[in-house]
Amino acid sequence: ALTEQASRLCLSSRAFYNDRLGAAERFITEFFGYEMMLPMNTGAEAVETAIKLARKWGHIHKGLNDDGYVIGVEGNFHGRTMGIISMSTDPDCRNGFGPFIPNITAVNPDTGSKIRYNHAEDLEAVLKTHGAKVAGFLVEPIQGEAGIKVPEPGYLKRCYELCKQYNVLFICDEIQTGIARTGTLLAIEHEQIRPDIVILGKALSGGVYPVSAVLSSREVMLSIKPGEHGSTYGGNPLACAVAVAALEVVRDENLTERAKTLGERFREGLRKIDSPLIKDVRGRGLLNAIEVNPVAGKTAWDLCLLLRDRGLLAKPTHDTIIRLAPPLTITAEQLDECIDIIIKAVADYSHGLLAGAESFAEDLLVKPLQDGRVLLHFEFSVQRTAPAANESLHHYELFPRQIGEISRRYNVDELHLSFTQGGWRESKWGYPPVNSQGIGAEVRARIKGSNVVESERQWKGLTNALSGVFCASLNFIDKTNTATPQLTFVDTDSATSGVLRHGYLPRENVCTENLTPWIKQLPCQSKSGLGLLLNPYRLYNSDFHSMGLSLISTKSADGKTLQQYKQHLSAVVDPSALGLGDRWSLSELVDRQLGAACPAAKRSTVHVIRPDSGLTLEPKPDSATQLAGRNVSVFDLRSQPSVDITFEFAPRKDSGAWPSERTLVSAHRYVTGHGGSNGGVETTLTNRGDVPVSISYLDVLPWYLRVYSHTLVIQTQAADGSWTLLRPTTTHFTPAIDRGRPSSLELALVLPASSRTTLRYSFDKGFLKYTEHPPDANRGFNIGPAIVSYQHNAAGGGELPLHCAIEQALTGASECTVRAYTELFLASLPTPDFSMPYNVITFTCTILALFFGRIFNLLTRDFA
Amino acid sequence: MSADSEQNTAAAEQNPDTAIIAALKRQLLRTEAAERRRLLRVLITGSAIRLIILVAFPGLVSHYLSSRVELSTPVTSYKRLVEGVHLSIHNTSPYDGGLFHQSPLLLILFRLLHVLPDLFTNIVYVAVDAMIALTLAKLAAAKADKSKSNRVPGEIRFVCTPSAVATMYLFNPLTVATTLAKSTIVFSHLAIVSALYAGISGLTNQAIMFTAVAAHLSLYPAVLIAPIALMAAVSRKQAQQRWLVGDIALTLAKFAFATGALHLLFAAVFGTQYFMATVDFTLRAADLQPNVGLFWYFFIEIFDEFRPFFFVVFQLTALAFAVPVSWRFRDDPLFAGTMLVGIISALKSYPSWGDLSLFLGLLPLFEELAKYLQYSFLSANLLMYGVGLAPVFWHLWIELGTGNANFFYAATLVYVFGQITLLFDLGGAKLRRELDIHYPETRTRTVIQE
């Protein structure tokens, strides 16, 4: 019909007659049973026209004096023209578009409250006071854009009756719902109402051409006199032909009946999905919606993506609703296929959520320290079942995708990364909350497979990837500062064995740039739960700060790999430096307010490790427990949302309330010697326990400190002050290669009970090319810490290390490995004169030229 | 002397001819015996001094001298050698690391010494020095025999007796310091002087073997094969009155075989790392630790793009003149060898004072050239300044931090310049003396250079 008409006549002015308009008007008015129709182009235009009609009608029949109201309801969507958005309640449609047209509204002019959809009493309230002034009431029989909101039966009827009571035009927007979509010709027919004005659009042309129309009675329509309203394209012959053809299809193919039966079939199919994710399936005819329950930050959008992957395009509205409006001509088979796709996608969706049985927990440990400072230790952990190696589709719900992909891509089952600033003062603070407290950045990974070259490449890729993720200079970890320790990190048993590589950047500065991507990996980021407390200003303005992550894989009994991903952040904050006295609250300490628990967290707690006496907490903690022999108060954020814990300390007179906290073994390292060309390292290891302790000692030095392993001397001083030589049980020494690898010294030692052991060895300082010096060459080079690792033995005495106590409380692990990191040291290397290159080249070449000249003379001189 | 002459006169009265000859023979024997006694005294005194210092002041040796960059280089440092031995004892390949760059021959020797008390190591060093002195003395004697015919008319007898040569070597402070620092360069030196002695004595095969060992220990002495080959050819030339290309070629082939065999043997034991750690390490001057040579500061400061180019230029300058210099002094291959030792000492990649001490030790063999030297005052001063200033400037730069690298660099420039001056003064003197031998009438004239 379109092409046929297009070849005949496309447009003529309304001022003239054509053979199409009249016929079409007759056809359409008869089709819908109205007296008159006014053809327009788009839905919004038709709505505008209806509003104008209503106002004009009010002017004529209700004696309104250009102050008549046209009211709508909350959540309406009729279009995006000025008049229509004056009525809208959706801020997206309105914000920034004002000022709006007065007296076109969905708000009660008296109370300012919105006129709710599906609440006839709201309409009644308005009409009661302003009935005389209201010209029209505009409503959608089913609110499409708002999420296929189907009103209660009787609501529309009641509205209609109210309109009649107050002599208000009942205007029905059937643009989306009309023409067979809902199983009746007009959706309003379900309520057996005949609105005063019906607006048609969309389907009126079958999607071929923009055609809309306003249908009404003669009385209403003739309120507008010729010349008072018009449209260039409205009712053009082409549109008329198309509209008539489309309606004929609807009639001839009995689409109304079809929509009704298929719609029922569709909803019935969808209702069979028994999933807690699906909140509601609703609709009429073939206008339907699925409402999903948002879980773990996933919305209808994610389900739509899954639908798309399976070949079904659908659009979400309002985060949780998916609108499904298939074409009326869809076949039953196609519809069944759609149902099938949706069922499968929902299954995928829930599988994705449950795939690794991912679970998330967040804990904050607050420990007031002996010297008045406070340790804040955050731990966020996610567990999941790792996808099998042959699985190509991966769903990441709580587990951060970045880490999952890095782990797969670089064959890494075990990964540890930490950024630390400020030294952990073991003598005052006791055991640190985590096992990596060396200043700078530390990366450790176990790379699967035994191919050395390949693992070298993977390691390089891994550090580069991490560098990108955490905005850190981890890409400077290369073969010159990577070691392969064999004794120190044996405790972290992983699902697979592989090459363990350990890289260290002692010079790395930690800053917000690193924290931001770290926070982004949390399921709730810093929007709820403990993440709210992560205020960089306070965390970085602390005496000790360590931020890190660890990924550990273990094999479960059924052969699956369980991955545990833990993010930790510790900070030692000094309340007195913040001007806080003996009484302060958590929110004052971090300058952020604690809110509700992260919804995705299965556990969300604040643990306060109490000194033996002298601390009052407010509000009352939810429960109490024990950690490393200390009383601990626990606040459960899930039962106590928006808690702010106030700490009040009694004045510190008796130091007995603060048990002395020393670690079993402590390690301190110094650099010895003077002058720029050589030096030495001296490490003191103290065993405070009553039994001997087996330790391993790892010291990795860069190649430009040329270590002489034969100068290694280990002496130990017993409690009575006598010195003896100590022989290591195992020694692994890898000499450095210039610009190739660091030297790494690894020793297994048994420290006698209550002893002090000194390790000494010497090195020569290398001379670097002038390009190899850093810009501040005379400051020196930071040298990473030595690491002492030992098994905590209950018999050895002393409290259980904090990180082990935490681990034990969570998983019941009994093994406890402690690592102590020594201080860094600064090695100043001899520097060349950086301004000399040209002079040196000139002078040296002069000497060479002199040599050449003389020898040439000697060889060619002939005395004879 | 006066008693002797009285006796001679008495004998001459009895039987003039035979008596005089007998008396001369007796006198000669007595002089030789006295000379031998003097040499022995020199050797014993020199060794005793060294041993006493080593035993009495072990701290001085291990903490001060052995870490002096002027004495110990990355390829001769005793501390690095001990580290290499330590690593090899603990089943780690010493060449798989950046520290050890010395020959496996030394590794084997010192693994044996490692199990013995330190005294034995000291004795080995002292003995090696004494052997070098002894060989130099023998060289002096051999040369004196050979050069009797080769004299400028009117020249009087040599005063540089073998014992004097040994004295000049053993009591040179640079030599003493090198031994006390236990620099392994002395083993290379022993091989060099042994090769020269064997060469001049006509023991060609031994000479080739010693040269190969010297080349194996410190690479550069390989150039000495040129004068050694000439020595072999000279002894044949005297018989056949012409140069034999075949002789030279044979010597070179034997040397190539010996050197190749040594390197391949150890490469088979230690893998390719051995090659990289020794030969490649020496040629590329990979360790930029300062020394008294030209390489270190140049390659600290040079732009990366030019590095390979200048490696080639520097090494070519040091090595390429072996053949032309040897040919120029083909009539006196020992002198050619001495010149090459001097060139190596000035231009090798890791030179030390020990290298200069060998050159200075060989100089007295050419005592006859002393009066032909034109710049002896200049070169002596330059060398003394260079040697004296280096420790001072090092102290200012490294220990006190009040000086910078340029100070030490300046001292090394002076030092190398002094060596070059001495070297070519010596070469010029040799040529001038040859001229005097062949044209005695020109003796009083000055030579004007074109």
C-alpha cells in the first residue's frame, strides 16, 4: 500500500481534498467506533493535540478561562515534547528543561504530592478541590515506560467514573497499548470503558511510517474550529494509505485474538521459571515485563546481556525490569523459542551468581596499641570455585574480573602483592596483622609449569598487568630484581606446584592512585559497608600503612580448585596527632561515616581487640570472643546498620592493662663499612623464646652490590654472653649477574633459645654507567629488606601472631608461619661526574691518538 | 781486584800466554760465583721482606692492599678468586655469576691451597715473585751473551748484571705492593718472562706453551707470540741466513692449537658461561670498576649507541700493533716483546700497577739504551705523579667524598701518558742506537725528525 500510494501522491495541503484522507477517516472512525478523528504524525504530537483539545473543550464547555488543568499520573510517559514533560515525574525527562507549562501536571496542586498510578483516591482528591478547573485526565491503560505497570482491575473504571462525575475528559493514551497489543483492540476495553479521547500511534502504521491519530466524539473534536490546529504531514495520503492497510492486517489476520492467546501462552511459560531472581512476570497480551531481583550489584542489564548472547534483544527499564513486546505477528513456535531463551538465560544468570559459590566477607579489626596509636586492619575476602581450565565462559560476580583474568592468562595460582609505607614497630606493636610488611612494593607469584623461559615470560607479563591494574611501577620488576626463593615461602601451599618468583621494589611510593583501583575490586567498592571507611587522607596520613592482596588456590576434595582472594589494608593511626583525646569515635578517626553492611557480604563485622581494662565501647557490642588470648568485642554491621563505635580510654596510669607485645623472633639489618667502594651487611636475629627456633633467612641484593659469599660469618650469643659460631643447616646462594639477576642468599638456621645471632657478610659496590643512575644519584639506592620466616610454635611461648589468630578464627588453620621483614637500607654508590661525557671522550681519545701517532712514527721512521 | 791483578802479573811472568788465560778464567769464575751469590742474596732478601709483611700484617694485606683498585682488577682480584673457590667448593659454577672472571687454572691451584693454612698461599706468591726475578736475571745473562757482538764502538761493559736486574724487579715498590695484594697477575707475569726466556734460549716449544698459559691467564699476552715466533725464526736464520716463513707459521699454528685446546677444555667443563665470564668479559670491559687504565671512565660516560664501536677501537689499538712492532724490531725480538708488554700495560682493559711493574722489570735488560733516552725525566715524573696521585685522589673521591671521579680519572690519564712517553722514548732510543751501531760516524749528530 505504501509503495502504491507513494507512486501516486505523497502529500497535499489540508486545504485541498484528496481521495485518501476521507476514506481513511471513515475507515478508522468506524474501526474504533468513534465519531471523529484527527490525524497527526507522531505519538507525542497526538498527545499534544489531545491536551489542546481538552483545554479548548474546557474553555467552551466548562467556562474555563485559560486556566484549565490537564492532569496525569505518576510515572507517566507520553512523549518528550514540552507540554508532555511538564506533566512528567521522571527527573531524567525533566531536569534542565524547565520552565514548564503551567497547569499540565501529575502533581496535586494543593498538597504537592504526586498523583499515584493505580490509586484512584489521589485523582479523587484532586478533582474534589479542583474538579471545576480540570479539563482532562490523561492516562495510560498500562504504563509502558514505567515498566509495564498493569493497574488493578477497576482502577481505570473508577477514574472514568470520577471524570464523568466532575465533567472531566477521560483521555486514554493507547499509543503503546492500542491496536491489538494487549489482546483487545484497545487496552482500555479490558475495563469496558469508552474514553472521551483516544490517542493512537506506533502500531497504527504497522511500523512503516509515522502516523498517529486522536479519536474523539464530535462534541469534543469540534471544540477546535478549522484553522485553529493543523499539521503539514498530518493525514497525508501516504500515511492514510499505510494506516488503513495496517488496520486491515490487524482485522484480517485477527491479531487481536492472537495477541491474547499468545500473551497468555508467553506469561504462562515465563511463570514456570522458578527462580528467586524473578520477582514478577506481568503484562497483557503481548505487552509483558519481567521484573528481576537485583543481586550483588547485578541488574536487569546483565540479564539482557545474557539474552543478547543467546539471540534475544530486550531492553531494560529502571534497572530491574525487562520489557518484552514481541511483534504481534510472532508465531507460537517463535514465542516458545523466546521463552526457552529466557529460561536458559535466567539459568545462566543464576549459575553465574552461584557458579563459584562466590561468597564475600568484610571485617575490620581495630586494635588500640600500647603507645596510644590504633591499628585498623580491613580484610575483604572473596571465595569461589575456579572455572575449569576448558571452560570458555567466565562469570565474575563478586570475584574481581581483573584478578581472575590475570590468574588465567599468566598461569598464576598464587599471587601476593603488597604496598607498604612506614616501618612496622615490632617492639611496640607486636605482631603485624599481615605477613608482608616490608616497605615498598612486593610481588610474589607461583607460576604453573616448569618451563623456565616460559615462566620468565609469564612473570614479566604478570608484573606488567599488575602495574596497569594498580597504577604502580611494578613493571620495573624484571629479572634484575626477581629472586626465586626456595625456603622462605614454603608455607603457602597451593593447588599446583610451580616456580615461585619474588620481586621487590623498595622505592615504590604508595598513594591514592594505588588505592582507587584496589577499592574498585571490592564488590561494594566504597559505597557501602566497611569500604565506606576507606578515606585515603586518613589512611595515608598514618605511621604505618600496608595495602595488599593475595590469591590462594586450594584443591577441594572433589578435585575442584577453590580460589580465595583476600584484600587487606592496615593502617596505624595516631588519634592524638588528629587532635583526638581519650574519647573518640571510629568516624572521627577515619573522617568517614560507617553505613550499612555491603549487601553482598555474608559477614560484615568490626572486631575490637581490647586491652585488659580501661576501654569502654559505645554502643554495646553484639558479641564477645577471644583472639590470640585477648578479649575481642564484635559488632555485626548486618544487624546494626549505621553504627558508629565510640572508644573511651581510661587515663593510662597502669601499664599492666597493655600487655607487652614482642614477637618471638625479631630481625634488624644494618649496613656496615664506610667509603664508597665496599661495605657489608650485618643482621641481628633475636630469639626471645625458651626453645630453639628454626628460621629461614632470605636476603636479595641487587647486582651492583657484589656479595662475597665466602665472607659470611654467623655468630650467636647465648644468654650468658658467650659467642659461638653457628652453621646454617642449608645454604642457597645464587650469585648476581651484572644487569642480569640479583644475588640471593637463603639460609636455614636454628636459633638457640634466648639468643642473639649476628650474620655478617661483605660486598663491593659496583660502578654504574652514568645512564643507570637515578636522577637523584647521590641519594643512593634503596635496598629491599631481608625476610626471616619461621613457624610459630606454641611451645616457644608468647602470644599467637595476629594474622594467624585471624586466620584461625576464620578457617581454623593451625599452621602459623610468621615472617619478619628487616629495615631497608640505603646504599650510596660512587657516582661519576654527570656533566663530563664530552670531556671524557675528548681526553681519553687524545691519549689514544697520542699513542697512535707515536707508534706510527716509530714504525715508519727511517734513520738510514 | 788488586790482589787478583798482582797474582795475574806473577803468573804472566812464568808462562805469559797460558797463565794469563788461566787467570782470566779464574777471575771470570770468581766473578760469576760472586754474581750468583749476589743474586741469591737478592732473592732471599726480597722474598723475606714479602713473607714477613704478609705474615706480620695480614690485616694490611687483606683489608687495605687487596681491595685497592690500582692493584686488584676484576680479573686479578684475590678476593674474587677466593669467592670463586668458595663457590666451586659449594658446587656452584663460579662462572655463573658476575664476580669471578679468572682462569680455571688458578681455580684448581687455589682449591688445593684452600685446604692448607694461609702460610702456603703466601709462600706461593713469594715464590712466584722470586721465580720472576730469577727468570729476569737469567734473561739478562742470556742477553748479555748474545749481544756481545752487537755493540756500538767505544761502549763499555754492562753494569746491569743479572743480580741488578733481579734487584730492580724485586725491590720495585709497585712489584712489592702487587705481591702483597696477592694480585693474580703475577702468575701471568711468570708465564710471560718464562716464555721470553725459553724463546731467547731457543726452546721454542716451551716458549709457545708459556705464552699460551699467559694468554689463558690474562688474554693480552697472546700478542707475545709474535716476538716468540721471531725468536724461533732468528735462531734458524743464523743457520740459514734467511727468514723462514714456514717457521713463523708453524709457531703460530702450535700456539693456536695450545690456546684453543686450553679454552676448549675448560669450556667443556664449565660451559659457555666460562667464555663469557673470561674472554668476553675482558674484551668488552664489562665491569666498570675504576683502574689505572683508560677504559672504565670512558665506558661509564659514553653514550650507549657508541659503546660497541669504541670497544672495537680501544681493543684494536691495544692489540693490532703486535705484528708491526715485532717486525720493526725483528733483529731483537726480546726488545719487541718488552715493547708489547709496555703497550699491554698501558692499553689493556683492566690494567694495574702490576702490569707496569713487569714492564719496569724488563727495562734494565736494555740498560744500554739508557743514555739514548731523551724524555726520561718527563716520563719518570709522569709515572711518579700518576702512581702517587691515584691513591690520594681515590681517597678524596671515594672515602672523603670531597673530590669526584674526575680527580682519579686525571691521575690515570697522567699515568697512561707517562707509560706511553716512556714506551716510545724507549723505541726511539733503540732505533737511534741501531743507527749508531751501523753508522758509528753519525754518533755525535743529532737526528732531525722529518
